Amino acid sequence: MTIEVLYPEICNLYGDHGNSMYMAQCLPDAEIIPTTLYEKPYFAENKPDLLLAGSMSEHAQELVIKALMPYRDRLAELIEQNVPMFFPGNSGEVLFEKIVSWDGQEISGLGLVPFTAERRHYDRFNGLDTGYFEEEGMGPVTVLGFRSEFSIWKGDNTNCHFVRIQRGAGTTKDSPYEGYRRNRLIVTQQLGPLLVNNPDLTKRILLWMGSDAPIAFEKEAQAAFEQRYKEFTNPKNKVNDV
């Protein structure tokens, strides 16, 4: 199996690199392919079993959009072919129609996700999300996530969301829907080592990849998840900063 990690030298904020590190532990025989900014991506001529990205600075977003633009149609093709892709934090914004900067400048994205991101220079949002991910024909998967963002997303994800929120905030603070999913592409504002923190989600992605391998450190990961779930759902604990 092959796991391609996009631009780890600049897409590594908030601990998102922990996702690729954990998948390498789950699939020790998999080939991990780190694609650097100025080289041709593996996916351009091949079909990876998983494509991973990570959070980045605003400047890095513009570099990544420029680097991926020649392969925009190939990415669209792979999405339709159900290749698993995971874009957490602000990494998914490079796939949007556009990003609007603080000064009103519009930065064209890859146009693969029908959203717009609007940057907010001083209006930061931090929060905790508890919700569930549903897939037709499969049982729901509980997802716990951390949020820390300097942008807001605009777009209708009523029928294409990643997580249905039970406690916390959706893509907008008054919405029950968070993130975006098309086939096996997941775009989420949740960040950090999300796959480490959510063992059942990791199992689902492994199934998407065609693997029935057990997740790494399953007992410890499940115990940590259960403790975190108690904390996230405790009504005495604040879940966001608004």
C-alpha cells in the first residue's frame, strides 16, 4: 500500500503530521511517500491508497495551490475514483473555489470544493466538537475534534458534510454540519492528530484503503478516546470561545 503525504515540510502545523505517523504504525509495510513542494506528486501518475495533507500558514496555502494547480484535474479524477483523501485544519481550503484575504484580495483555489474561506486577522475561533460521521450502509462513527482557526468557511454542506455536530460548532457557529465529504475525500476544520484521537475513524479509513489491519496501540487509543469523550460531553466544560 502507498500513502502519499503532501508537502510535509510546510504542511505540518498543529500536530497534523501525527496522522501520517500513526498510519505508518497501523500499516508498517506501507510505503510512505512524502511529496515535497517542487517535485511532481506521486498521485499525478499513480493511484495512492491514501492521500494526506496537513495544516499550514496562509503563505504556504498559496504555494500549495500553485504547486497543485497543474494536477487539479487528476485530483478530481481520483476523488471520483474513491481514493481516500484526508485534509484537516486549513489544508482543505486549497481545494476551495477561493480564499478571501483580510484585505479583500481573492486567491483562486483548485475549485474542487464549492466553498469559500474568508480569513479573519484577529477573530480567531477555538473550540471542541463532538459529533458523528455517517456513511450509507455503515454504522455511525463518533468523532471528537479540536478547532483553532483564523478563517470562516462559507458554503452549503447540508448534504455533503463530514460530521453531524452534537456538541460544539459546525462549519458556521450556528450550523450542525461540519466539514465536507465527497466520496472518500474528507475536508474538516478539525485538526491535530485526528486519526490518533479517533480510533474508529481510523478503522473506517483503513477499510476504505482495503485493509483489515488492526489499528496501532488500539487498547491505549480506545482508552484515551473514552476519557476524551467524557471531557468533551461534560456539560460543565466549555466547548468554544464564543
